[in-house]
Amino acid sequence: MVKRAVSVVAFVMMAGIGSGALATDLKFDSGKSANLFWMVDQISQWDSRFTSPSYREYWNAKVEFTDEDYAVLEQYARLRRKLARLKESDVVRETSPWVSLFGGGKLLPHEKFAMAFLETTTVNDAAMLLKLSKAEQDVVIGTLLHFARKLKDHYAVETGHLSAFAQKANILITLADAGGFIGQLRSFYGIKGAIPETIPVDVLWAPPGFNRPAHLDYHIILPVSVDHAQTDEAVLQHLSLAMQEVSQYLLTKLPADVLVKAGTQLLMECGMVNQGNPFMVRQALQVAVGEVLFLRERFPDLPASPVLSPWDPTQDYPFAVDELARGYATALKETFAQPGGFYPAFVTRAVEVQKALIPPRPRFFTPTGILFGDKESRALFNSMFSAVDRVEVDIDKVSDFETAVDATPARAVFIVVTAKMEGNMYNALKKFKQWGKISGTFRALRNTSFLTTFREPGGGVVYVIRGTDLDGIRQLLLRLYRMEEIPAVPVTLN
């Protein structure tokens, strides 16, 4: 089946269909230095967001790590976290969903670190490129050499499939006219700036099972396990994964304000579903691009998989990426031919798709909202709703609350306060243009524990939760968590 599909694509290419004058090629390659770094970096588990525990589990079962090995890994992980600066304000801002729901164009410190090993051919050169201190070089180079010795009896066998995989992938990606497709993507996203003529795909070792690809700027990271590299079908499936990351890289080349507007529209209308995977929306978009528009259109004889993206039982909605990708694929087919069709045309359709699949609930907006209230009420709120990028302001700091609302007006606002602290609640509410219209509602509810909402023009929903005491707050938060839609009228406790 695959051979017949390839021959069809080759015929299409000879006919001159789909190719672009400024075609960008993909080049699959597997470098020894990059592979060693990738293995050890993953084994170190320096951060759960950027490493997979399956790497350490696999190699520990294979070579059995000692206390010395773990000590070396921990020293490396501490340095990696320090250099990543993930908790510093400038990095935190760039990783906020309100800035990077669809990805960001800035290369962050932890990405620059990894890029050095993809851009050089030796560990020493990478360390020099990073301008590490002597002590830092000793840790990085020492860790990699330590595990090069530790894994040497198995390394050649474990990585033996990568070269043949890269060779076959280079042939198939040419037949699939990747350059023509990338040209279409550039037009759809509305990219006007230059991109590399060749995008490198770094084929790196992975343990058995599904391993998600990634990208560091224009470098595509494609982890390939031996059990997913043997057949033409398996190689073609990896072409889809590589194209997904190419698409994501291209998306980050859009102007920052366009990316912010696109992400804001989705967050304001749909909230954040599956808080454990803040990248859900961009993953679904790229699965739709790589799996449906690219792979299945070019290789229609490929055996169909029951899912486009593996379900994830750790998430509230395990099927979300898979089902969103199907809906997005339909929306893409309606907008893909439009120059600059991504925003606002596709994003508007994406909002409709997500609302139909998972209708918005108030608790979807709590992870990235603004929380304003007294200390005890905020503690109850935080115990009920986990945070991804929540802004928290104390009841005594009304001006800080106003600044937070002005900074991101599309965020949902949660004002949670007991009766004894409600004076500052009213001062905060005067910030909103709607206050003149809704103040009468608050006077009528003054002697009760209540939850009410309103929306500022062009802004997010404001939730006001006022309890006569903390038990009233507790009961209202339970109601809020269970709500299946945003309440149109005030909710009061008997």
C-alpha cells in the first residue's frame, strides 16, 4: 500500500503540482554528540515538563544506576535548572499561556542550552558555545563522559537503527514534497520573513513506545525508538511528527502580537481545559496539520490509526487533543488556502470547535484567572482550583488588582471575600465600567452569601463570591466547581 502511495506522490511531483519556488527542505540526521546529550539530559529528569521518566526507567533497567550515578545526575540537574531560569520573571512571562498558548518566538535559556549540542559536533564545542564557567563546564562535560562510559557496552546497539531511519526518511520526505507543503503553511500562517532553506531534523534515540517530538527554534527533535523504526509505515508516521514540529516552528515566526491575540481569543472564550497539558491547543493544531493535511493527504493508502493522537489518562479529558485535532482538520480545510488564514479565520473556527466538544465551564477559567480576596478565602480557592498562570492579589491591594486587570483584560477575574472584608471588594468593583449597572444587584444581596457574574465589554467574566463567613465561601466554591455553565443570575445560599 505504501509503495503505491509513494508512486502517486512521485507522479504528482513530476507534474509540477504543489511545489513552491522558495521551497524549504527537511534533512534528517543523527549526530553522536547530540544523541549522547539528549539521552543524558532526559535521564537527568531535570524538569518534569521537558523530560520523560521513561528514559531513566529504561536505562536503569538496562545498566542499573548506582548511588554515584544518581549523585552525578542530581548535580547536573541542579545546574540545568539554575541555567534555565524558569522561575525568573522574564522567563515566566514568556511561558504564560496568555503569551505563548500557540508558542513564542523567543528562544528561552533552557532551549539555548540544548541547541548548543545540536549546533556543534562535540561536547567540548557545545560547552564553549554556551560560555559556561570552568566549574559549569566540569559538571556538564563530566556528566556526559560519565554516562558515555556507563552506557558504552549498549550504546552502539541501541542507536544502530537511527542512521538507516534517517536515510529512509530523507527519501520519503522528498517524495512527499515537503517543500511544497511548507510553502502552503507559510502562506496560511501569513509569514513574510525569511526561514532557513533547510530545516534540520535531529533523529535521536528514544525508549520503546510513543515519544513526542519537539523543536528548538528551527531544529526539529525527533525521538525514534527501535520498535518504531522498522517499517515504511513507521517511518512515514514519523514524517507526520516531524512536520507537526515544522508547523509549530513556522507558527512562532508570526508577529508576537498576532500570537497573543490568537491565544487570548481561545483562553477568553474557552478557558483552559486539561490544565496538566497547557500545550493542548497547539498540539491539536499541529496533529491536524501533520497527520491529516500532510500525511493522510499524501499517503492515502496508509493503514488508518484509530486515533490521531494518543489518549492521555492523566488528563481530565484524555481524548481532547485527538478530538480537537479532528475538528481542527475540518476547519483547516476551510481556511488553509487563504493567505493569512490562521488568524482570525481559523482561530475563530477553532473556538467554535472547542466549545462544541467541551462546552466552557467556570472552573476552566480558574487556572489562568486573576484572584483577588482576603487571605483565608484565597486559601480555600487555591485548595479547590489548581493554578497554571494565576495572578493573586491581596484584598488590601486594590491598586495592584487594578494594574493586573489592565495588564491582561481578557482574563477571568475571581473576587472572593468574606463579609468582614467586603469594603475593599466594593472599591475593586468600581474599577469596572459595568459597576453603575450592577451595583443595585449587590445591594439586594448584601445580607446573603452569594455568587454572581458580569462581563466587561471586550473582557473576561468577573466572578464575585461573597460569603457571610468562610463556610459560606466553602459552599459557594463547591457550587462554582460543579457548574456546567456560567451562571446568568446570582446564586445564593439558603
